[in-house]
Amino acid sequence: MVGLVDCDNFFCSCERVFRPDLARVPLVVLSNNDGCVVARSAEAKKMGVREGLPYYQLLEQFPDGKIVAFSSNYTLYGDLSARIMQILRDEAPDVIQYSIDEAFLVLDGVGEDGLKQWGERLCAKVLRYTGMPVSLGIAPSKTLAKVASRYAKKYPGYRKCCLMANETQRRKALESFPVEDVWGIGRRISASLQMQGVTTALQFASLPKDMVRKRYHVTGEQTWRELNGEDVIRLECMSDTKKKTIMTSRSFPGMLTEMADLGTHVANYAARCAVKLRRQQSVCEMVTVFIQSNHFREDLLQYDASASHTFATATATTGELVNASLRLLEKIYRQGIYYKRAGVMVSGVGSALALQPDLFEFNPAERAKQMNVCAALDSINGRMGADTVVLGAQQYRQKSADGKSVKFVNAIRRALKSPDYTTVLGSFEVC
DNA sequence: TCTGGGGTCCTAGGACCC
DNA sequence: TCTGGGGTCCTAGGACCC
């Protein structure tokens, strides 16, 4: 049997852990730059707040201030997630973390008679230790466990744990489960299924396998088999968490026109990519920079562009990545465009230990030096906080009113951020 | 003024090879 | 009259996920 633990309205629940006064208050969490709604509490959902709603529209729709909004606080969410995962690892034979708020549990050896009680106890323990409500679905396959967890979340009668143990329970659950809510069935496929009159998960699972395979390819067939009780999706390989491509991109709070300003952002994204690469002990072969105008402003000239550079020798040093990225930006930058978004992506990611040096350009001494600089950088920033030491090119400069001094400014708008309760001492006052 | 930021896998089609 | 056949690798784009 497979378990799926899923936090209820994760970001919102995180915000509530240290704000019990907001337990029943409609609450939303906003994207970077306080752009739009990315998470909603149950109360906010009930009031009809839709996911992705721009924040300014939320203020228009609910001007009375009854809905509390937070900027996203990924430090807090990441830390609470880590605590929950640790509890799961303490309790379950094997845990495969799937996302910041979800994990699959391998339940071999957990007594099947007591599975339901075991699950209820697990959810209660997570709540007691972290203050975070979680739901658990247990079933013969991952996709079915996902279905079960939905029921666990929806109906309080399950006491947070829904066990789908036999054929009767499976059919009953799938019968009233909308096909578009099945894990692995997205907008396109569900639209195609609706056209054929397939609206429930059970109807989909009852289609002929060959037909599903032909029309929806291997991934569709996998979902079909999972719904029929076969555990075929392999996530175990995912647990080596090394990413194959790494991207850092942001929208800007306003719009930018100058290359120098774009360059500061691009330098930061490149530096972020370098840190992410080094953290997973990888190097990359290629870096891609992209810039975009504001797609929502049809009255302005639109321009999207990207360019890539392949390194002679794969790298993860901040210097090389920033340098290459800025040169790429020069190539694609056009004057007279109002830029809204930019990003840096690294690909061809491989192990830093199996590095293949270029035959002609390899300079061992220079390489070693660069890597020492990065090691020192990571060490300082690890102890003193991210971005304690950065390259000059990463500094967002804001001139003082008299124009004499320049100060470092935060490039992301997070006006409504909660304190870093769990990671920064003194970030809030204790009563 | 104002609209997120990451990832993965699969398939089709082109380039290239013998 | 009348254009081979089979294979691999790479890339772009689509579909999905959180």
C-alpha cells in the first residue's frame, strides 16, 4: 500500500501556525511582488476567490478588508515543510518527498489491520508537533492514494485519513470523482474525455486500455493502470533530488527599459542558478538568458528573446555564469522595450565530480581559483545569510535624493510578509 | 501602478549517418 | 520517366505537475 500525505492549503496553514487569531479568518498568500493569489484558505475559497486572481482585483472585489493577505514567505514554508518531512521519515518505512507540501509513503510492513488507525495517529502527530493540518490517503497505487487523500481532506468523518483497501471502496470513490481532478489528467485530456462523455474517474478507468494507450500515450495509460489498482508510477528515482535543468526567473515590480537595470537582475538570477547548481554538486554545460516585455500591455511593443551559451568546460562558478549571462543579455537587448520579466536557465546539468574538462581551453589553476572563491562565498552566505556577499554586478543601486550615495535595495516587493518565525532569532516578539 | 515561478516526461520531426 | 531504407541523436513544443 501507498500513502500520500498532503498539507491542507499549505501556504495559508503555515501563516496560521504563529497567528492562531487567524484560524477562521479568510486568508490568501500572494505570489512574488504581491502579484496574484497563489494560495487560499478554505474560507477564502468559499467566498469565491479564485486562484491566480491579481491582488489589485482582490482589493476591488473585497474592499472591506475581510480577507487577510500575506506576501509569500518561502523561508517559513520551506522550514515547516522540512519539519513535517522529518516526522514522516520517523514514522514511515520509506518516504518520497514529491513537492514542498506532499510526500508519498511506502507502507510495507505497517500492519494492514491497523493502517487506518496508524494513519490517523500520524496526522494527529504532525498537527501536534508542527501545528500543520495534513490529510492522508492510503491505497494500492499512488494515483489512488491521491484520490483517497482528497476524500480525507473533504470529509471530517475520515479523521484526516482515508483508506481505500478493497474493490468496493475503489469503485465507490472513483464513481463520484471528477475525471479532471485525477492526478495526471490535465486540461487538454479532460476536455477530450468530456467530449466522449467521460466525466468520472471510474468511467475513464473502464475505457478499453488499448484505446487509452493510442489516444493518450504512455502517460495516459499509466494513469489508467494506476486507477485500476496497479502501482506503476516510479518516483523512487526522483528521490535523488538532482535537477536536470535549473531556472531562476522573476517578473519585475514595474517595467524596465535600461540594459544596466536588466543586467543587475540577470546577474542575480545567474548567481542564484550557480548557488543551486553547487548545492546539488552539479555543473552545467549551457546557460540561457531570456527577457520578455509585458504581455498584459497590448498597447506596448511586444518583444521576447532568448539566447544561449555553451561552455567549453561545464561550470558552476558564479563568476562564469554571471559573465556569460551578461554577454547574452547584450546580444538580445533592444532599446525602446518595456521589459517585465527576465530569467536565467542552466541545462546540460551533470555531476561536478565527473567533470569533463575541455582539451584546449582547460586552465586548471584558474579553475581551482574560481572554485575556491565560490566555496568561500557559499560558506559566508551559509553562515551569515544569503546574499551577504555578492558580486558587484548583482547590486541593485538606488541613488539617494542628493545623488551622492547609493544604497542596496530589495528588488522584490513583499509588503505583507510575515516574520521568519522559525529561522531568524528576534524576527518577532514573544508575548 | 497592478497579472508567479518553478519543474518533468513524451513525442514528432529534422539532421545526420551508413 | 518517376527519388532507398534504416537507424540514432537532438530539439522544440506539448502536456502535465506543484
